[in-house]
Amino acid sequence: MLRVEGLHAGYGASEVLQGVTLEVGAGQLVALIGANGAGKTTTMRAISGLLKPARGRVILDGREVQGLEAFQIARLGLAHSPEGRKVFGPLSVEDNLLLGAFRRLPAFFGYRRHAAAGLERVYGLFPKLKDRRTQAAGTLSGGEQQMLAIGRALMADPKVILLDEPSMGLAPIIVQEVFATIRRLKEAGTTLLLVEQFASSALAVADRAYVMERGRILREKSTDDLRHDEGLLQAYLG
Amino acid sequence: MTAAVLAQVVVSGALMGLVYALVAYGFQLTYATSKSINFGQGELVMVSAFVSLSLVNAGLPYGLVLPAGMLFGALLGLFVERAGVRLALEQKSEGWILMTIILGLFFLSAAENVWGRDDRPFPTPISSDPIHLLGVDITPLEISVAVGVFAVMGLVELFKRVTLLGKAFEAVSADRDAAELMGISARRAIMLSYGLSGMVAALAGILVSPITTVGPTMSSTLILKAFSVAVVAGLDSGFGVVVVGILLGALEAVTSLTVGSGWREAPGLVLLILALAVRPTGVFGKATIRKV
């Protein structure tokens, strides 16, 4: 569903990604793990078009999308829930969700009716968001904002979701909740690429995992192999 | 001075204040998507008014001059965005401040060269024979100003609050990158807001010109007051600019009557300084919520 081939990207003169190659099959949950500064977030940004790749290819559902604007890639069915959640603080929870579905809704009127089924699904997944739907997103707790960010990505009814550090800055008990959600999404057949610092939690839910180091994919393994690779766990995952 | 005279002056001043409000509203529109404003907004008002005047003189009926002038204003707004703002915003720089000032000066020189430096009357089919209404004299021309201001602001506010595209505007303002990830083109949203802002500026010019005449100096007078209104009201409340605009217009007229016409500009500046000192987010502005 999503294939990345030899991706090079960076900021200014510094090249952060030096040939990243990875693949996420339909319905798979693939984890991207590695130490701080390995280039995980940069990989996400280069896939979704927030950062223009210098070289390499990004293929979304059989179509090359590298070089397109971020909003165009989003419209082709890629949902990127960015690091730090980035909910629209002044807007209400429901407006955030509606904007998540922007690509498939009418721009002027009648969008609420078109979005009803999607809203119901997200509220079913996160009942707390329903309780707070008229509240400004900026006033939610960190955990709730993360739920909103995931819900917003789901609203697009995307082909692939990129989830960047969903556990960042959250209390351990909330992190568990977030991973329970990710597990449910996987069971529902969602295609996901997950970046995580908490490698052990990520490996527990993922089908496969890539380990990144200094802008390259170090190795690709099944999660079982990785979990039993003591040396690797020590070195990269803490 | 009788109460009747005072009431008369307050009403005329308040109507003038609505024009300040409309120009200030043009600031708000672009600020809402891009956190940038066109410092040459006054020149947009003036050039659009001159173009509309030329259209009137060319024999175009008023009913067509109005939409044509507004269309011209919108195109001029788009030009400002393309030439002065886009590059600066994409590089996250503040260069748009200087660029919009420069474009404004450019429009001013161009207007002086094309239309001359004199103030000229702006003929209109709307009557300026006063009607006696609740003890004050008010002209249909003045009423048309109020109707025009409320109609266009009402429509634009409706667009911003009710439509999904309007909400997308706010999303672009809150977080440009995140908005792009939703499939919203931040560039197009910003372009649209500059187009709308230019349209609103043109409408202000067409509405006010028959009352004040058209001239190259109208831009600096209007911009200063509109700026005061925008700062005092805050840059995110359409309702706020109307209230503050009316207040300022009335206050100016009363000052001019009681203290002397030389003091006409004083209330706006005093309000501006007071607002900046006491409440920099504006009376109707909301402090941004930031939670990390």
C-alpha cells in the first residue's frame, strides 16, 4: 500500500535521510523504531510531503507521490498524525474531526450530514471526545488531544495512516490506552506506519518493524525476532 | 449646542465609523488565515475607488460599477498576496510588512500619475437629500453605507462560521502544516482571504467616496483610523470592529464639533495608545490558548 524507495531528504545542507527504503502492506501495522535523531520523524515528514524529498520515491497505492504538495498527498489518501499531535487549538473538537475529513466533504454546506457516519465511528472509539465535542481542542488534556489527533486522521478514511510518537509526553496509563486503541485499529484492518520511542510497546502490536539509525534503515525483522534480539534491544530501544 | 445637533453629529460620525470598521475588517480577514496584514490596505481602497470612478465616468451604470469595482479590489488583493506576501510567509519571515508598505506606496504613486492629486467628486444615483428620521436627518447615501457594510460583513462572517471552507481558514491560521495534512491547501486559503480582503476594501472605497470625494490622500486617513479600530477591537472579532468603528466615528465627530476640527484625529490615536498599553490583544480579542 505504501512503499518508500531510497528516500533522501534533509533540512538545508544537512541530509538527514540517506536512502530509506521500507514498505507497508495493506492492513499491516509496521513500526519504525530507533534512537532519538535517527530520522524517524523526518521519514514521516518526507513521506507526507511536509518536507520535499531530495531523491527517492514514495509510492502510495501504486502512485508516485514524491514531490507533490502535502495537501495533494493527503487528498490521495495519506493521513499523517504528526509529532506533537498538532490539533487545531482554537477550534472545537468536532470541527477538528470535520476538518480531518476535509478531502471527502463538500466545502460549503451539507458536510455535517456527509460526515455523520465517520463522526459516529470516531465517537464510538473515543467516547470522551463525544462528551467534549463543543470544547476548544486546545483545552483538552494531552491524552485527549492524542485521541483527537488519531480520530482526525481516521475521519479522512485514509488508505494509510502515519502515526508519529503517539505516546509522546503522556502518562504511562494513558500510553497504555493509546496502544489499546492502536491495537483496535489494526484489528479493524487499518494500514498503519507507527513511529515510537517506546519500542517494546510498539513491537508488541506491530506485524513487522524497521530499525533506523543515522538516516538509514538498519534492519528489517519480524517483531518476534526483534524482541528476542537482546543486543539490539539494549542498543537502540532502552 | 442643542441635543438635536449632537444627535445629528453622532449619527453621521457613527456611519463614517462603519467605513473604518469595514477597512479594519479587511485586516482581520487576512490575519485570520496567515497572521499577516496588508499595510497598503488604504491604497487598495483608494485605487479601487478611482477605478470605479473611471468606470462611472465611462458611463457604466452604478449597478455594474459596484460588482466590477469589488472584482477589481479582489484581483488587487490577490496581486498583493502574490507579489508581497507569499514568499515571506513561506520562509516564515516578516518581510510582508515592508513589502505591503512598498506596494501601497507604489499604488499611491501610480494613482497620482493616472488620476492626479486632486480630490474628485464621485457621482452616485443614490440621493443625498436628507430624510427626517427619529429627530435626525439622514441621507439615503448614508443608509447605503450602513446596508453595504452590514451586508458584506454578514455574508463573509456566515461563510467563515458556517461553511467547512471557513473552518479550514481557521485551521490554516492555527497550524499551517497540520491543515495541509488534512488536504487543505494553505496557499489557496491565504489567497482567498487576500482576495476577500481586497474586495472588502474596494466596497469601502465605493461606499465612502460619494460622501468624502476620491483622492490620493484618502488612503492615509482611512488606514490610520482602520488600524486604530483593528487594534482596539482585536484582530479576530468582526463584531468588535463594528462596535469600535461606530464608537470611534461618533467620538471623532463629537470632538470635531466641541473641541475643534483640528482635533478630529485625536480620539483614534488616544484609543490606539490606550489599547496598546492596557489590552494589547484588543477589547474583543481573545488571548491565545497554548497548551503543550
